Amino acid sequence: MRSYQAYHMYPYEVSKLEELEPLISGGCTAVVAVVRGNKLYVANFGDSRAVVVYQTPSGALETLQLSTDHDVRNEDELKRLEKLGLDPEELMRAEYVGPQENTGSCNIKGGYKSWMS
């Protein structure tokens, strides 16, 4: 059932839920990293970010971002979602990417990146 259908069928209930939205809204993010053999696999969902810290040959510590945020501040993410048929303008007004169940799907995202360790 789409939201406009719910509104027409249950206007009172939808109105009450809209009043509660600011109080109960939240989000979900996750980052997973797996080392297998000499490869590091990283997957993320939402605006969580995977970062690795490594030591250079000179002894300095450096960082490397391993994942990309899935939110409306990421222009590439908006373009990807537009290719899936979502309206970027509507996503920008909503200020979050959801409730798309496939936002973090590896198959839809285009696979994974592997990093040599």
C-alpha cells in the first residue's frame, strides 16, 4: 500500500503518525569489514564510514576512507538512486534516503571493492 492510499483509507491514523514522526524518527547504519586471506572486504549502509589507519614506510600514520556514505549529501549516490527510478528532488526534500530496502544492496550498488592488505 502506498502512502497516499493509506492516507485516504486511514486519515486519522496517518495524521497521528505524522504528529509522532519527529519524536520517533531515526535511522540505521552499519559497517562490516571481513579479512579473508590477504584481502579486506568492506560493506556499509547509511552514513556510516569505514576508515583504515596505516603506517607509511617513514613511520607516519595515514588514513584511507574505504566506503562511501549513502545519503543525500553524496551526489554520486543521488545519481545512482535516480538510475533506479527514484526522484532525487524528493529525496533531497526528505533529507534522507529511505525507506528504500535496497539502498545498501551489493547487487544494486554495483558489487564491492576489495583492498589488498
